[in-house]
Amino acid sequence: MSTVMSVDEACAAAEAAQQWYADTDLQTRASLLEAIADAVDAARDDLVPIAVEESRLGIERLTGEVGRTTGQLRLMAQVVRDGAFLGVVLDKALPDATPPRPDLRRMNVPLGPVAVFAASNFPFAFSTLGGDTAAALAAGCTVVVKPNPGHPRLSDAIMAVAQQALADVGAPRGVLTMVSHGLQDGIDLVTDDRIEAVAFTGSQRGGLALAKLAADRPRPIPFYGELGSINPIFVTPEAAAERGASIAEGWVGSFTLGAGQFCTKPGLLVAPRDEAMRSAAVAAVGGVPAQGMLTQPIRDAFLHGVSERIDMASIDVLSGGGWDAETDTVHATLLAVPASEVIATPELLEECFGPMSLLVEYDDPKQMLALADVLPGLLAAGIHGNADEPIVDELMPRLVARAGRVLWNGWPTGVAVTWSMQHGGPFPATTAPATTSVGASAVDRFLRPVTWQGMPQAVLPVPLRDGNPWGIPRRVDGVLDPG
């Protein structure tokens, strides 16, 4: 049986299965997520070779990514079983109060069918069965996936695994469906009135076009877009003096990881003007082999972005990089620019997806503050420094104001899938800065609160009934009941 449906068929199936899925108890829903995870783990040796062929990312990287993907599904199963995501709050009736208070009971319910647009740079973890799909399923939403054209065979193979796992435990097919990777199917999916929310990871241009479609519908819906980020790292004078060479080496390792095709790649290293740091960075780049990129359009966009920057008079090319047509690989590009030029040139604060980064050199540490003041919204930002440096106290709140994750003496590549992770930030990093696309709180995007007033026990949803039948965390008359 084909995994691909027309948009109309997929949306109809998702709508038909929605009430069945929303009514599942927490144990059943968690078990469904774990069944998918178990099936993907079992199929790993069949799936990884397809991913290697389509993405050129390598067996080791992609094998690890399968583990991350199934780990995300299992984390969401934990979130479901915990039950706190339902946000249950009970206020018992107080008829003698002034004014009288009725019985009020509030909880989160699933939005309904969700469209998930798969990303290219993580063929497993941010794609067909990636974090967005896992979170929407955890919320109780059926999901229609728009696969990424960069890995069509893998999308088909992993969807077949997931759909079989769901069928084996008795779930209707409409719980998880997929349309084709064509452009028009994506447009039709966002504009279909049966879709209640959209999750997207990809380019700013593509994301904003889809966000406009979602907003311009006769009945607008939420659009959760992760659109990329430049993720600057600031190096204080003391840190540069003490460990500048190792910082430079760590930076190169981070921005060239996976051919720089990470939304968390550090696109700027803001550091004092220092020849030793320059030399260490150049030497580290020289040791990075040429790498293949995910797709030709991504490669072409990267080379265009590098060319635009090299053509700027203020740019100093430390390592020119370039494309090797014979092997279809690219070399890492390392550029340097004065901090004053970046402050005056907003284009240099735009993401260039691929193995390129800017060494932004300052003469006065206060220039770090001026640069931080003009930063766009960010997924991540960080400081390499010592805690007792006065500049840190001034810099940190500026980064908190602009980034969803702030790092200390570390690198932004590598996003842990945990209860506390925040993978989101102010625009243009994302379209919804109060949300995350990674971690336990990712489920919140696909829920909305409803209050039941004066309802008989038999009519109430089970989590709202007296006695806490599911044993979940609830707040009752203002007092937290841990369940």
C-alpha cells in the first residue's frame, strides 16, 4: 500500500481519525508513540543506507540520528504519561461567594489535524517522524506530513514503518498520513480548512510564504516556523588571552559540523583582534576536509551567500573555500570583518546555511554590547568568558533578550532533547518565540485550553473528574495536587 495520499484524502483521513485519537487515554497514546519508536529502531539497518544515499551525511551520523529520533518519540511518551501537559485546573463551586462562583474545570485539548513540513538537514530527527510529528501526536493531534524533496525514498520508507506500527496496535490510518513532496501539495495542505496548525522547519523565504498562507485563510491557523539563525558567540578579552587558540578550534569544529547545515551553526565569532586566534582558526579550517551538501539548491544558495560576502570591501578572506565540481563538495570558508562593519551592515547578520562563518573582530569590548543591540532574533547565542568579567554582566541580558538558548563556554550545535530544552527564539529565528520545537514543551504548540462550567461528573472528561482517576498533576482550588 502506498504511503502517499492526495491532500484531500490525507486531510479527510486525519479529520475522520481525530476524535478517536483525541479520546485515547494517556497510556494508549504513549504506547502508540513507543510502538513507532520500537519499529523504527528495528528497521534502522534498512533505513540508514537509504538516508546515506539521499543525504550524503554518513553512516555514523545517520545511525546516531535514528537514536535521537526514537528518543524524541519516547520522551513524548513520558510527557503523555506524566499528564501535566494537560494543564488541569479545578475550582470548586462557591455559591456563598460574592459573586457566587460556579464549578469551573479547565484543561488543554488537542487542536486537531496538524500539517508537519519535514526538514532536509536532519533526514530522521527533524523530518517525517521528527520532533514536530512526535509532539503533535503526543498532544492528541492527527498528523499529515509534507515530506522533504531532499530524501523522498527515506520519507516513504520510514512512513511505511510508522504506519505499519500504528496499524499493528489498532490505530486508524488517519492518525499519521503523508502527501507528496511537490510544492503544490504543500500549498494545498496549509490552505485546507481541515488543518488546524502547521509546523515547519526550513528557510526564511519558504517559511514566511507558508505563514502568509496560514494567516490569509478565511479561518487563520497557528503557524510554527523555525526559520534559521546566525547564533553568535562572544569571546571576552580574558577568555581570548587565556585560551584563544582552543576557542578558535572549537568554533571551526562547530560551524563545519555536518557541512555547516545546522540551524544552530555559530555564524559569528565575536572576538578581540588577535593574530593568534586568526592563525589558530585558519589552521583548523585547513584540517577540515571538503564535504558534500544535502542538495544542489542548498549548495548553490551557500555558494551565492559566500560570494556576496566576499565581494564586500570590508571582508578579509582568511580561507576562501569554494566548490570542487569533480567531487561535488565544498570547502569551509572563513572570513573576518571589523565589528563596526557588522554593526553598520545588517546583511552580515543573516544566516548563510553551510560551512562558512565570520570572525568579527573588536578593538574595544564595548563594541560587543553595540553589536548585541542590533542582533536579530536568535535560536542561540553564547559567551566564552570568565564569570567575574564586568562585561559579562552587561552582555548577558542583551543575549537573553534576543535568544531562546544562551550558552556559557560552549557551542550551539547539538540540541539536547530534554524536558528543559528551548529551541526557538524571537523572529526571524522562529515565528512563535513563546514556543519550542525541541524538548518536552514542544507539545504545547498543539494544544488549546477549554473550561467546563457546572458540568455533571459523567459529562466531564476523565482528567477533570473528582478523585483524579488518572492520577495526574492537577491544581485544585489553587493548591497543587501532584497526582
